[in-house]
Amino acid sequence: MTETLPVPPAPPKKGGWEDFVAGNFAGMSQVFVGQPLDTIKVRLQVESRFKGPMDCFIQTIKNEGFFALYKGMASPLVGIGAVNALLFAAYSRLKAIQATFPGEQLALYKIAIAGAGAVCLRHLSNCSRLKCRRKFGIRNGLFRGFWATVAREIPAYAGFYSGFEFAKRKLTSEGSSPDSLSPTKLMLAGSLGGCAYWLCCYPFDVVKSKVQNQKNPPKGIFYVFTTISSIYKNEGARAFTRGITPTSDCKSTFMYRLSIYDTQFTEEAAVLKHYGLDDLNPEYWEEEPDNRKSARYSLNDFSNGITGDELGDDNDPLGLKKSVLSQDIPGKTDLDDYDKEKSQILVGTKSFNPKFFLYKVHNDTPYEDLLRGAEFLKYTLDQKSEALRSLVQDNFDRFVSAKNTIDTVYGEMKSQSLNVENDYGVIRLNKALTEANERAEQLFGPVLTNRNKAEKIRSTLSVLEKYKYFFNLPSNLMDSIKQQKYDVAVRDYKKGKVVFDSTMGIEGTDTNGTGSYSSEKENDDTALTVQYKRVFEKVWLEVDKLMEEMKDQLFKQLTEPWRSMEEQEMTINMLLELEATEDPVWHYLDSQYKFIIDLLKESYKEQLSKIEDLKETLPTKNSNNDKDLAIRLRNSIRNVNIRDFDSLIAGKERDVQMWKAILEIVKSLSDLLLRCLPDFWKLSKSFMDGKFQKSPAVLSTNKRRRQGMDLRKVDQCEKMASGVIELYASFLSELFTLSPVPNEIPDTPTIKYEKPSFVPLQSDSVTTCYFLTRILNEMNECVNDINSINMASEASGTLSQLMDQTRWRFLEVICEAWNADAKNFHLLEDWTLDQDNREITNFLRNFHIFHKYNSRSAYKIASQNYLSSDKDNDKSVKIPENYLIKIKETFLNSLYAYLEGLVHLVFTEYTPLEPVIEREPTDIIHKSRIDPSQMDSRILLTISNLSNLKQLMIPRIVNQFENAYKCSMAEDTQALNTVVDQLDGILFEDYIKRKTEIVREIITNGILSSEIDWANISKPGEVHSFVYEALLSLVIVHAQISDIVKPLINRALTALLESMANDCLEAFQKVEKFSLGGMCQATLEIEFMNQTLSQFVTPHAQETLQLIYTTIEQLYDTSSGADRLDSELSSVKQLLVDGRKNTSLQFLCFKKPNKF
């Protein structure tokens, strides 16, 4: 009876409950360790108020407490067991499906496929959603972000499992199994896998978090792509990596989960395998069932005489099975494969493969049986060696006798027939065979020839059928090229090249899919002959010819300037794949550079010719009319006041057309630069960074080195980009006649200013300011956009110099136009009263608008960042010193020119700019304008304008200037006020002087009239007529001033009263003497004037009146009735009362108004 050894069971398979338990413990470990970091990660992705991970960590603990880091932990803690069980079970199953045989070490890409497939069977969207803060129903709540999570998880777990397996294999020592790693190394491998997890999926995780936390649910099935576009547009590319630091730390906690899971089942499997158990907790010890005993022979069988000779060709050399061949006979189609496998598992064949033999025959044999088989095989070999040794010892004499007999026979044969003459005994046989061969050639030669031809035809047809794709390649390429499907042509070409290279033996490619257990590939029956190889070479020559034509077409496309950058990059990549002899990147850059240069030149030349044509239609400098310029200035001020810039641009005046042409040339050059240069520089930068090189660019410490790249071309790229910028700057410099900015401005200009050729002669300052600021705006936007693409410092310096020189040139033009219009601004005075204040004219309002707009325009030109949208930046703007001096000088000069124009208006006859259409007044009280033909009216309104200018306008515009330019103008303001006071005094004195002459003539002629004999008047009578006449002249003055500038009444009548009192004093001093009646009459008249004009009497006038009384008293003749003085004075008082009463209506205007 033979002794049968028990066969240990196969390694146990993990059940679902084991996955669930292991997944729970691993998942809970991950949740407890990684939840705080996961909380920080989500907050960084969703909220932008944190500066970084540490700031988020500190603020969360500070504002919400430490346990706020564990918010939302309940949902993953509950569901993590089922999720991980499903994940690991699916992963293990997918690995087993891909394995060729159990226990095979899969390639990393198969590991990645298993991980990606496993995650498709489990989805974390619901658990992840439950950690968020809002609920929007089932579809928009629990399943919100479903596709975003799918897009994240597939590459994530593909990277994780492949990274984990790669790390395990690297950490495994030689000769050991990855399953024997310690928990520490497993944790390290899990950490590296976690890092690979996030590197593969982190941008999609940002998209998922955004989608799950946004207020409104996403719409459509392509919301993932719209969300990616929105994040990039609003937050930039850096938003896709925000929170990656805590995320890497968080995912590293995944090592705990995987190490616990992997360590647990590795140890369990080792225990179960060692003891041959199916369960860690068996209730009883099971006997080995008969069907698990696969050993045919035992050690006792060896002793009973079973030898290797008894084993047939198909017998198992290990003695474990009856036959190594399968009982299933394959069909005809698989017969060849069956024969190959049979030759590799039969011991007697030359192609016997021990590994393949064990895989095919003993893949389910227990290890103990294999050891027993190895002992059997050793025993068999020993038996064979012993039998051979015994055979030689027992028959040695026979071997010697046979050898002697053979030598004797050979000697006899050699002496008789084995010689040259008899052809060593085969001469007759050779003759017979030769005759038979000749007859066979005659009979079977044609048949064999036809058979060979048929074989060749069949071989050719089989080759054509086998390589049908290759022989159809030229026609397919031709069709693709005609349809401009170049990417398809490149794909077919590369595929055909692989076929050609493998067929011609250029590359040794292994097309056998049997894995490492197959033998090396031998030359099969379909190997191509030399003739067929020549055919293949001819076909490939045709393919190369077509591809050369396609390369020419692709290079031609690179010279097409308006193709998109994406299309050009695709073309370049295709040419690089085709290994074109000429560098496609350099070909594109060179052609694009020439195109940009030619385009800028052509555009500049075309626009410049339009400007020259407009210049020819403009009037010459000598034909300029100040009135025409004033009319344009007035219209421009009106448009600016109502902010009607469209009307200003739509003007058909020649100067406006000229400005629009200049603006158009700047916009045209800037647009062309922005359309062409960024793409050119982007591709140049990619070229310089080695993006289009097979070997990536390498940066050393102090020197940039590039493998496979011409450094001269790299430098030339930078020079070409700078050349485009320099051409753009040269065109604008030529257009605006730019020159270097002076560091200092001399007090007295050494060179007389000449208006630049680009400035229209008929352009006013407001129009000039408007268009120059727009032109500079266009240039500044272009320069900012160019600087944003991070070009070389040389190009940035050129643009910076261009902007500085342009700003200075524009500032010069604005200041000169400002001064010129200020000198002629008085022509805009039409003496129309201001609607809000009818004591001044619109002239002041227009000048304020003019001055304010020009000052603001100069500020925009001079400030560095006037285009900034941040209003707070204005506080930090510092105007350069030379700019400030220039603007301040122009500011003051324009004010002085304006004051000079006011004086000119008074003493010059008014001439309207345009014919005035006289209309019937509809409102006499509130008339819109005065009669400018009257000098007195002009003086009075000008005095009122000066008063308003000093009190309101000058302080306002000076304060605005000081706030804008951050400078002090106290001394300049004082000087301006002094000039205003001087002009006011001059004008007022002129007006009073002319009115005083009228009153003086009346008073002097009346007092010194021959009709009045002051020495012989017997008694006083009524007031003389000259007094009434003088007072009536003052009434006229009062009426005139009241009608124009009422506040000037008191000032004017006070001055006139003082002058009239002096005139009376001078006249009475010329009288020789007064009688009692004459003294009383003079007293009556002086007192009548005093009481009538009492509200205008000043202390100086009062003193003069006292001097008059004293003079009269001194000239009184006391001999003429001194005794009647009291009675005469009483009559004077009565006459005074009567006279005041009778003239109260005529002189009502002099009455002091009642105060309420």
C-alpha cells in the first residue's frame, strides 16, 4: 500500500466580509487622520479669503474651534467600509482578469487599468456631497458633481495603484516578494501612491468642489468643461492648484488605509497557506479529500522498481500525472498552436521549456507534490546513469571484439573497391542514379516548374493579403493629402513605417503575445524573400515621395499668416513627427517675422498717405482766422460741457478729420501688433524653452544650454521680437516727431516752439486734448498688453522710452494749444448773462470748462498710471518735476492771458463771431444779454466778472490744481488776486471818472452861474435846478447799475457822492461872499443833497460836507441882516421839508430799503 502525502490547499480567497472589515478599519484610519487636511483643502478650493493652508488652519481653529476641522466626518465614516470593500474587491478582480496565470506580476499599465476600472464600480460623489454644506434634492444634491467626480477618480486611481505598485517593487529587495514588505515600507509606498493620486487628478478635484458648493446646480452634461473655462477665466491657472499642499498631506494618509489592508491580508494568507486552512478560526480539522491527491507515484513506488524507462514520451517526468498532454484535441484552426505548445512541454523535444511546462501541466499542483516530483526526477536520472554504467561493464569484451571485426572488414574493402578508380565503391550506383535523374527531369521537370510557379503565386497572394494595408498606403495617403487630412496621413504613415521596419528587419519587434513564457520568435514560413523586400522598398519610395509633397504643403501652410496658432502648432508637430530636414519652427518664425514687418510697413504707408492727402486740403498757416478758431473752440467747449463726445468726433471740420486719421493710424499699428506679436512670441518662447525639441531644454547655473538647438536661432528669436517693437516705435516716433525728454526746463526757452507737423493748424486746444488722450490711451493699452507677455527687457525698454517721449510731446502740444486759445479766448465773450447768476456772463463758465478740461487732459498725459481702474491709485500718483513745471507755467499763463482778454473786451468795440439775429424780447425783466455796444455796460459786467473770478473761480481752479498735482500755489494765487484787484480798480475808476465829469460840470456851472448872485440873495427860495439835475444824473447811474450789476450801486454812488461833495466844495470856495439869504440858500441845497443821498454818505463825504458848511460860513457877510438868521433858518428847514416831499418819487431809488 502506497503512502499518499496530504496536499495543502491553495491560498484562500478573501471573502466579501473580510473586504468589508478590512475596508472599514483602513477607511476609518484614513478619515480620522486625513479629515482635518481634507477640510482645509475644500475650503481653499471653494473660498478665496485665505492666504494659504496655514492661514486657513489657524482661522478655522480661531473662529470655529478645533473640532471644526472634523465637520462633515460622519458621512464618510459611515460609508467608507462599503466603499473601500467594493473598491479593493473590484481592483483585485480586475487584476485577476488581466493575469495570464495566477500570481503573475502585472505590468504597471495593467495595474493602472485595474485601478481605473475599479473606481468606475464605486463612486464617491454622494459621500463627498454629504460632507458639503447645502442640500438641493437627489439629482442636484446627492448626485451633484457626478460626472466631475468620475472625471477626477478615473485618472486618480489609475495613478494611485500604479504608483503604489511601482513603489512596492522598488522597495522590495532582490529575491523577495513585494507581499513580504513590512508595514513601514507599505506605508511609504502608500504615501507615494497618494502623491501620484493627486498629481493625476487635482485640477478635476477643484472642478468637483466648485460644482458641489456653488449655489445653483450645473446644467447639461458638459458642465465640467464650462466650469474649467470659468475657473481659468476668473481665477487663472493657479486656481487649479490651490490647496494642493494639504491635499498631498491628506492623501498621504491613504497609506494607512492601504498598508493596514495589504498587511492584514498578506499575514493572513501566509498563516492559512502554512497550515493548509480555509479559515482562521476552523471548528474541526478536515481530512484531505481524494480529489485533491494529484500525485500518481510516491516514494514507495520508487523502491518497487518503477524507472524512467517505463515512462512514455507524453509521460510526466515528475511522475505526478499519467500524461502531460491535454485530452482535448483542438480544431484544425488551432492545430499549429497546439503543436507548438506540445513541443514545449515534451521532455524529448529540443524546444522543451521548463517554465512553460510547469505553467501548463502543473499550474494547480501543490508545492509539496512538486518537491516530491523533483525527487522522483532525480531518482530516475540516477537510475539511468547506473544502468548505462552496468551495461558498459558487462559487455566490454564484446565491444572490443566488434571493434576488431569492423577494422578487418574495412581494410579488405579499402584494398578492393574503396579506391579512387572505383569512386570508393559507388561508381555503378552513381551511374544508375544519374540516368534516373535525367529521366526524372524529362518526365517531372515541367510539372515541378509549374508547381513552383503556383507556389510563388500563392505566396505572393498571401503576402499581398497579409500586407494589404501597406500596399494600399500610397493611395490612402494621396486621398488624405488631397482632402487635407494631414493628421490622418501622419498616423497612416507612422503605422506603415512600423510595418515596413518590422518587415525589412530594421527593428526586432516582438509580436508574440504569449508573454515571457514563449520561446524566441523564429523565422516563420511567411518570411519575405529578397524579391519581396525589393517590392516593399519600391512601395516605400512612393510613400516617401508623397510624404515629401505633403511636407512641402505643410511648410507652405506655415507661411500663411492668418492661420490660428493652434493650427500652426499642429502643423509644426506633424512636421516634427515626420522628421523634416528643415526646422519647421524656425521656418514659421522667419516667415511670420517678415510678414509682420511688411504688414506694419504697408499699413503705416497706407494710413500716412491718407494723412498727407488731408493736409493738402487744409488751409495754410497764413489763412488762419482767429474768429474761425474761436468758433471751433466754442463748439468744442459746448460738446465737452454736455459730454457729447460723439458730436465732437463726428465733426466734419478738416482738423477733426485729420485727428481721426492720426488716431486711426495708431489704432491700426497697435491692433496689428497685438494680433501678430503675442502669438509670434508665444511660439518663440516655446521654441526657446525646448518644447519642440526631442531633448528638453536644460538650464545651467549661469548659462542656458539647449540640447539639439541652435543657440544663434534662440538669440535671433529675441532680436526678431525686439525688431518688431522697434519698428512700431520708429513709426510712431516719425509720426509724432518725438525727441528725448529734457531733465530740466529752462526759464527762458532757447528755441522757439514750432507746432509739430502732425497737429492740424485749425485745431483748438479742447479738440487737441481729446484726441491726444485717446491716442495715448490706445498706445498705453497696446504697450500694457505687450508687456504682459513677458518679452525681453530690451523690448520693454523700447516701449517705455516710446511712451515717455510720446507723453512729453503730447504735453508740449497741449500746453501750447492751451496758451494760444487762452490769448484768443476773449473772442468767445458774447455778453450773454449766466442763467444761474445774471450779474456775470457765460464767459466765466465757458472759461472754467475750458480751463478744467485742459488741466485734466494735461494731468492724464503727465500721470504714469492714469488708465488704472483703481481710483485710490490717484492719491499715489506723483507727476515728474519737469512735467509739473510745464503744466503749472501753462496754467498760470492761461489765467493771465484770460485777464488780459477781459480788459481788451472793455475798451474794444464788440464784434460778434457770427451774425446776431435780433429777436423781440419776451421777458424784459429777465433778459438774456445786455447791449454790448455800450461801454458802460461792458465795464460794469467786466467788474462783476472780475469780482466773481477772485472770490469763486480762481480759488476753485487753483484748489483743483493743487489737489491733482500735489503742489502749493499760495504765492501764485496771491499774485493773481493782486492783478485782478488792479484791473478792477482801473475799470471802476474809468467808469466813475466819466460819470463824475458829468456831475462836476452840472455842479460847477450851477454854483458859479451868473444867474445866481450869492451875495445879493435876500432870502432863501426853492432848491435850484442844477441840484435836481445833478441828482437826476445820479438816478440815471443808479438805474444803469441796477439793471446790470446791482451789487455795484453802493460802491458807485458812494464814490460819486464823494466826488460831488468835493466839486461843491471847490465851487463854493470860488464864491466871493454870501449874504444871509445866499448862505441859507447854499445850506438848503447842500443839505438837500445830503439828506437825499444819506445812505451813501461815507465818513470822508461827511467831512467834505462839513468843510462846505465851514467855507460858506466863512464867506458869510455878517453885515447883511444877522438879526434875521434864526427866522431864515426856520424857513430853510421848511423849504427843505417841502422839497424832499415834492421830490420823494423822483429820488425814491436813493431811499434806504427797510429792514425786516
